[in-house]
Amino acid sequence: MRRARARLALAAAALAAGVVLAQERGIPPGELKSGSAFLGSDLRALQNDDFANPGMLWVERGEKLWREPAGKKNLACAGCHKDSSMRGVAARYPRIDAASAKLLNLEGRINRCRTERMGAEPLRYESDDLLALTAYLARQSLGLPVATSIDGAARAHFETGRASYHRRRGQMNLSCGQCHDANWGKRLLSETISQGHPNAYPAYRLDWQTIGSLQRRIRACLSGIRAEMLPYGSQEYLDLELFLAWRAQGLPIETPGVRR
Amino acid sequence: MGARIQIPREARRGDVIEIRILIQHPMETGYRHDDVGHLIKRNVINVLYCRYNGVEVFRADLSSGISANPYVQFYTVAEASGEFEFTWIDDEGEQGLERQSIVVKG
């Protein structure tokens, strides 16, 4: 009897945990929609066209850079990493770097490899070279579901990211969730509000006339709600990236996306 | 200046073939200002040529209204095996050149 009651209590706890987890997600998994679902058919076609997608110019450049030796040790990325081993990697970022126990996004990972293993200078955020390498890496996970881990050391970053996502900020006093959880699918002037997923980044935005990182996109949102923009690579953006990736779990990687 | 070109590798004589080219270029309009208010000088690709075995089969005059990284698509008739040669030039005089070959059967 007592054992049965304990089992019942355990089941109830598990159920409660499940409910809490479900509540954590502003959008139920069945309703997840990639940003491309909010595009017109012409832009969706452009994104899916391997040739005409302008982001592919950076993917091609990234492939070249991948094989080009750099730094004091004259090492190329391809010297250590076999290309096939990179499939699925981007889908797991941002993640905790085992050596430093720090949270790294794909850009951070590339630069850490450059400084620590290749003896090369880190690439500047939003430089064409860093965008190209990031896009090339992410492209290899095309179609794979976003699968970031928030276990262990990542948990604290995840919680900070979530708090950051839900914090009201700027002159308009808006949180990310007020648009992207509560009002997605509705119109904001000529735009349809997306769910704010990161699965297509780095993405080519027509507004920018070039490819840009997820952090650039986040900054564009912050500027839109007249909030303070933080410097590229800041910890708050990293944590937010982790939360966004968790929120988008299961959506396929689309890099390089094409966005308005 | 990088570019991507797509041409069928093989075609039959008389086939209408699709040619696509995507050129990486900022296509600076000349109407924008930088962060300190100075006008950014216009720099657009102003002409794009395509020669097929030395004969010009396509030419486009581009200008300020064209987006960055212009994409051009056109059709021509496959006549003989050989080479497509694309050249373009921007306002700063920088020139781009890409070549791709085709095998025409029949």
C-alpha cells in the first residue's frame, strides 16, 4: 500500500514536472513554425533555391576558408575536422565548451579554435569571414532538428536567457515574448510577427542587403523596441541564443535563411 | 568579387538553356550616408556581358536600383560545345570574370 502510494506520488510529481515543462514553452511543439512560414512564397522559393539564395555566396566562401591554412601554426580547419563529422554540429550550439566550461555559440567556437589551436587572430563579429565560416558550418546541418542541451552547466545560462527573453525593456517596455509568444501571426504594419526562431541564422536579410548573425537580428529587434543594444558577443546575447535554440527544439536548420 | 554561375553541363544542339549568375557586390546606390553623414560614393556594377564562344549573347546595363548581390537569369540556344564567359565592371573599375564550359551533342 505504502509502495503504491509512493509510486502514485512519483507519478504525480512527474506529471507536474511535465506540466511545468509544457508551461515553460510559450508555443506548444505542435505549433512551432520556422520564420520561413511567415514569408511570401517568392522569398521561400529564393531560400530553397540552392543556387539563387544569396546567402550561398557566403557558404561558398566559408568552404574555401575552411580549407585555407591560417595562423602561426599554418593549420586549416579541414586539417583537423573531416567534413562529414561536422554534420549535426551546428544543431547542438550554443553549448558548453568542455575545456573552459564557458557557453559558446558557433561564432565563439570558431574563434576559440582559431586562437587556441591555430594560433590565429579571432575573426571580428559580423565580418564576412566569420559569417562565411558560420554559415558554411550551419549549412552542413541543413534539415536536422535544433537539438541544444540545457543540462548541467548550461542550465544556469538557460535560466538567464529565459529571464532576458521575458524581461520588459526599452522605451516601448516590451519583452521578446510579448511579440513572439503572445502575438505571432498577427500584423505589425506590413510585417507578420514571426515566432522568433534562430534556426535559419546566419540569414540573408533583404533589409540588410547582406547576411547577418543571429545577434545582429536580435539587435535589430532591440533597436525596434528602442531598447539598449549590447555589444556583439556579450554574455546576455549568448544566454538568449541558448534559450532561443531551446525554444526552437525540433525545427529544422535552414541556414542560410532568406528573410525580409 | 565572387560569383556563382549555373549552366547545364550538357545540352543537345538547339536546346533552349537556362543561364543563371549571382554576383557578390554591394551595389552601393550613391544615395546612402555613412554614420557621420558623408555620402557614400556610388559603386554599382554598371554592365554585365556574356559571351558564348566569343559571341556576345547577352548584355545587361545595371544601375542604382538593383539590389546588392545581383542575380541575373536568361536563356540562350545551345549551338556548339565551348565556353561561356561572363565579364562585368563596376564604377570603381573593378572587373570580374568567370568562365564555364558546356558540352553540346548532336
